[in-house]
Amino acid sequence: GSHDSFSYWVDEKSPVGPDQATAIKRLARISLVKKIMKKWSVTQNLTFKEQLEGGIRYFDLRVSSKPGEIGQEIYFIHGLFGIKVWDGLKEINTFLEQHPKEVIFLDFNHFYAMDNSHHFFLINRIHSAFGSKLCSVECVEYVTLQYMWEKKHQVLIFYHYPLYQEYPFLWPGNKMPAPWANTTNVHKLLQFLETTLEERSRYGTFHVSQAILTPRVKTIARHLIRGLKNTLVHRNLPMILNWVKAQKPGVMGVNIITSDFVELADFAATVIALNDLLLEEDESAT
């Protein structure tokens, strides 16, 4: 999976998003501030299509309306506004049309400046984009690739807002827990990932291990121009990747792992390779 999957493009010309504090919105009237914000808001370099081609199958999505804009258009957001959600969904659907056996998870986990009418608009867009590819809520353990292929489903949507109850194709957010370390320290991050795996629910939910470091205000202040990638990601990626290589998938093991800048190392290939351990288990069992 990728963290803030949509953030490969953010709009410096648009107003600062409603996910930001009032003080930041005031500061952002200075154009240089938005340039700096961009360096810390962008957590991916690859488009949805490029991420999909590289093996990413879980997408972490934050969305917002644009306050003051007429209509109910919804955009991706991380400090600054990204592309329209509709454009992203169409790009993802094109890939699925070309690869009918691929299955993806779309996790809509943060909503800003949205009332119910915005949600209805967005849910309608999701249904328009994917139609019969959407997998209805089911017991997690039943949802195997075989099950998805038989039903011709390719998309699981997780929707962290009460309206999910009104649509059979919206999975509740609590089926996709994604505990967050909120630290700049790689050792604390790895300890957190270990602890939350131990606490992982044995049945009934998926599980996201967020292998990401989060800048604090002072981190940004000290490294304004360097940005997230050069300050935190490059330096710590080797240790994070070593942790990934040491994991086992399956019950109480890793399930979905997310990272910033997924192309910087063999992140997707490393995660995907863990599945070979499940095959080995099957062979030894037979």
C-alpha cells in the first residue's frame, strides 16, 4: 500500500485545505509558504496508474470539498488540494479493466468540509466508476481471490463515515484498522509496528502497518527546504525495509504495509515476496 496515495500532485495555486490550522492558512498567503508546504505534503511521486503497475494494491485516501466552490465536487487533499477524486477513480478503473484478476482496496479515511450531500455525491461517483466490480461487505475470511474472481469483483471500498451503513458496497472503517505511530524516530516506529501486530485482531478485520515517519512542526522548521523525502524517508528507508523483510504474513502477521515514496526502494516487491512464505507453509502442510 501507499500512504497518502494521491499526493503525487498538489495544487500550489489553490487555497490551503480545510485540513490545516488557521495559522497555516494565514501564512499560506505568502507564495513561498505554499512551495514549502508542497515539499512536506507530497508523499508519493507516482500516479495511481504507475503505483498500480508497480504492485501497489491498497490506497490511503483523504478527500475534501473546496469551500466556496459551487457544486459538490470532491478533491483529494493533504495540506493542499490534489486532483478531483473522479479523475483518480477513472484512472484506477482503466487499470482494472485491463487486468480483470487484480483486486484493490480503496480506504477513504479522512473527510473534510463535507456534509451528507457531499458524501452522497462522492458515493455516487464511486458506484459510477466501478459498478459491478464493487465487492459487497462480507465476512473478511471469505474474501479470497477465488471468491473475488468468481463474483467478478475487483474493488473493496472502506468508508470511515456513518453513511456506509446505507450501501452494501461500502465496508466500515473499523474493518481496516491502521494504527499510526506519529513519530520521527525509526526505532520507535518499528517498536510500534511490532506492538500493534501483537495486538492485531485475530479474525474479522484487515490490518494496515503504516511504515511511515511523521514530521513534527520543529522537524519542518529545521529542514524547511529539504522536504519530507530528503529529511525522513531516504535516511530511514533501509531500516524500515529490513523490518518488512523479517515479517511473516497470515493470522497475527502482517497484512497490508504502507510506505511513503513507494518507488524509492523495492518496497512493493519486498512486500509481495512475503507471500512466498504462505506458499511454503502450504507445501509443508501437504
